[in-house]
Amino acid sequence: MSICINVDPTNPGQFFACCGLLELADRLSPSGAAGWFGKDEFCLESQGSLLQIIQKATGSHLSACPEEGEPSIHPVILREFNLKLNWWLRDDWSRFKEKPKKDRVGLMKTDLKFWAGNQSSPLIVRNLQKAISLPKVDREADYFEPSEFISSRFGLDAGPAWTALDVGFSVNEHPIEVKASAAVELLAAIGLQRCRPVIHTKGIDYATWNSRLNAAVLSAAICGEIAGVSCTKYRTHVIDRGSYAALSHSFSLRGGSRD
């Protein structure tokens, strides 16, 4: 079955959501799945439909790993996919178990952990599952476009156009909702588990690819490191959005790197 979704590759959330969609499709298809980027779209070959994949993702039972990290950054397991999400937790997190409680999360987290305040990784995943709208067959291609008012997010969708100055206070300290795509946020969080971008002092880099690839090689593909596969590289940055951070819209590095 072929699925094509319109995508803005300069929105890192949409890019990683494509990776997450391929990850889930691959785990649901006995013979695997494959995906690639065309002009302004992501194409997926899968044995399941987009509706079946999203229904499985939203209905998947969750469990946290309370023995790892701190409550706000516990890994999350999606049971139906046998998938553990912990990209926000450093591999050597246990080194900091005996540090003062107020310092532990800051020391244990990776550079991609953006939420703060009263949010936690298990709560964010659970709330996103509830907020996601199922795709309509006649509007599949536009599935990443609609935004909903959601209060839980990872900060991966670059769509929300607000800043702390816009609202005058931190949204993590008050019960306010922000308009973003719940589907993009959750699928991007799934995609980041395998597809880690290149993080350096100039920004965060990732690459789209135009050849049919399966999930097993995505970690190399997003770094643009597969020989013979044409790719386009992008760079995003972390921006401040009140008491938590988020990814900004990116720019293409096709013409060379930028500072």
C-alpha cells in the first residue's frame, strides 16, 4: 500500500514525524516498510494504511520505566510496537543519581529534552495519544497540516507561532493550550528514537533522502551518510519558548553551511 503525505521539510517536527511513521509501519509490516521524500511530500510503502498505523499508535498501551532517570524524564514503552522511547535521557544518566535532586534532570537529560514545569514524558505521550485526530481517507495527504489546541508537547513541531512575550508568561506554569499538531508531535517523538540528528555548536542538522529506504538504515540516512543516495541537508536551532525550549523552522544547507 502506498501512502503519500504533504510535508514541509523545514519543519523539523514534520520531518521526524515522517521517520516515526516509517518506524511504526515497519514494525507493523511482516515484510517491512520503506519510505522516501519527494517534492514536498513523504511517500511510504507499507502493508497497513495510514489509518491503521495511527489507530495502533493512539491505542497502544503505555508504561513508564520508573527505575530510569527522574519522574519527568522516565522512558516510555509503547507495548504494541515493542518500542522504548528514551532519546531525552542520556546513556550515562545513572552517573548522576546521587546528585542533588534539583540538579538531576539537568544532568541526566540530552540536548533534545525541551519540556519543563509540570510536564513529564509519560504524561506528554499519553495526552498526545488522546489529542490525535484520525486521518480521513480523502484528506490523507494533508494529515500533518491541521493543528489542535494541546497542552502537552515535546516542542518538536515548529508550527506553533508564539513566544513568551506573546502571552506574557510561561505556558508550563499555567493551564494554557497552544495550537500545534498532536500527530506531528507524537510521530516525531517516535522518529527521534532511531533517527538522532547531528547536534553541534552551529545548530541541529538532519537530511531528507530521495531513494526508497527501510527503517534499518534511517540513522545513517538522516545524517546524509549513505553512499549513492541523494540527500538535502537542513539546519534547525533550539529557541526559547518561555520555561521550555523548542525547535525552530530550519533552512536548507544545499548551498553550503551557514553560521
